[in-house]
Amino acid sequence: MLKRVLGFFTLVGLLGVFALTMGFLWWKSREVPETFDTVAVANRDVVLKTVATGAIVPRVEVDIKSRVSGVVSELLVEPGDTVGRGDLIARIQVIPDASSLTSAQSRVRSASIAAEDANVRRKRADQLFTSGAISVAERDAAVLDAKLAGADLANAQAALTVVREGAVRGSGNVATEVRSTVAGMVLDVPVEAGASVIESNTFNDGTTIATVADMSDMVFEGTVDESEVGRIREGMPIQLVVGAIRGKTFGGQLEYISPKGAVVDGSVQFAIRAALDPVGEGVFIRAGSSANADIVLDRRDEVLALDEGVVHYEKGGASPWVEVELGAQRFEKREVKLGLSDGIHVEVLGGVSKDDLL
């Protein structure tokens, strides 16, 4: 009897599990009606622009160099300081070159001997002229030789002073003092006190003591792809977004487009430059800050526009079309005439009306 009861309940349990399984499978296989989200046709600004990447840099940036070789004995500025034209930046202690010093000293000795000999001959000529033994012309020649020898000695002594000290005493031009040639802000001081420096001359650029720039006149320098360069021109307005300054955009004007491209990572890029509009008080853009420039190629203000994603395009160049909602989830295919597109929204010239749902 117990076995029959257990068998009955087991059978009922199996039938129940089977029924639940079949019911679950039926529920999962039901067709869920598909619903579509819609967007409305509305008035908006459609702005076609290209983006150039680059950096904000000063228009005038000058490397200040030493006019003599030696060792930096004193630095008077550091990055961030403001200097005027002619302000002292550093002092250089001249370390004479042994070969140049020996040569200059030898020239002084030779010039001194020649000057001494010329003076002796001039005195002898004066005596002979007084006694009537020589003519005026001979006496004048001896005087001229003495003066020339004296001038050679003075030049040799001045050259020796330059080798030893870097400048001639009393000249008013102290070459051991490095002064700023422009007014602006010190951006970089790449040397330390005690560092050796090389003079700037026709054979080498010399050691940079400091870099000074006018931070009141900044420009954007960047590049654009060759596919876009034909659509931009000088004088176009730009909008700059600086990576270091969030929430602000800065205006500017395109002032230069390079006539020659350069291959960068397999694509041809053209250099551009744009002048920045005044940024206003309280805003400081640091030199070298990365920035993106939006260059407006074309725009339509407050025109009827729709989402680019709802437009369908047929192969073979047929007119584009959209699906316009007639009722609850009922749509009609309708051809549209389109205008300017910014890649997200497109101007619509005909085929739909404002507030139509697509």
C-alpha cells in the first residue's frame, strides 16, 4: 500500500515539473512586440568644423646667450620672473684659453719692443732734424712710425684684456654680463651657477643662459590633415580648447597655412598658425599647453535639422529617406532633401516638418 502511495506522488511530481518546464518554454518563446524610439525634427545650429591639434606658444621667444666663454658665476633670474629689455640675467667669469692667452701676451711683448724702438728712432730723428742733417719729411716719417707702433701696442694690450676679462676696460660694454634682449617672462634657465658656457659666434650657437618670451602675445601652432587643408583659409575664426584650462574656450583667427606638407605617421599634415584673442584678466595660458582648435568651415544657424542616425541612404544614389511616425508605432517612409551636415545633425530642406517624430 505504501509503495502505491509513494509511486502516485512521484508521478504527480514528475508531471508537475514537466508542466512547469513546458510553461516556462512557452513564456520565453512569446513574441514581444518591437517598439521604436523616436526623435523630433527641431530647429538647431548646424556647424561643420574641422579639428586641428597643437599647442599654445608665445609669438616671440628668444634664447639669451653668452658673448664670452667661461663659467656662470651668478644667476639672477629663475623661470617665471618678469624681465625688461637690458635687465641683467647672469654674470660670466672668463676662464682664459691657455693658447689664446700666450698668443696675446706674446703680441704685447712684440708690440712693446717695436714701440720702444720707434720712439728711440723718433728721438734720434728730432736731434738730426735740429742739426739740419735730415729733412722735414724724414723727421715726419719717424714720428709717424712711432705713433703707429704705439697704436699697435695699445691694440695688443686691449686684446690681452679681452682674453683675460672678456671686455676692454672703460668700453662701457661688459661682455661678462648677460642681459635680456627682449622684455617678457623667463620661461627656462637651462644652466646652473658654476656651469661652463660657450660664446655665441659665427661657428656655433653658444650656450643658452635663459629663454625669455612675451606672454602677452600668444599663438596657436598646430596641423591639419591634407583632406581638410583645401577647405580652410587665412582669416577664418577658430575656437580653442586648452587642455590645462577646463570649461573655457578661447577665440582666435587663422593667420598662416603652410604651403608645404609633411608626412606624419603615414599621412600628410600641414602646419597652421592662429593668433589668439585677448584672454582677459585672471586667465594665464602657459607656454606649450596642448590645445585643440575647432575651425568653422560652414554653418547654418537656427535651421530645421534632424538626427543623422535616422536618415537612410539607398545604394545607387537614390534620395535619402526617413520613417515618419503616423500613429502609435506606425511609420511611413518619406524622402527628404538634406543640406549641411556636421556628422551628428543634418539640415533638412524638405520632406518633413518641425516636431515630426522620426
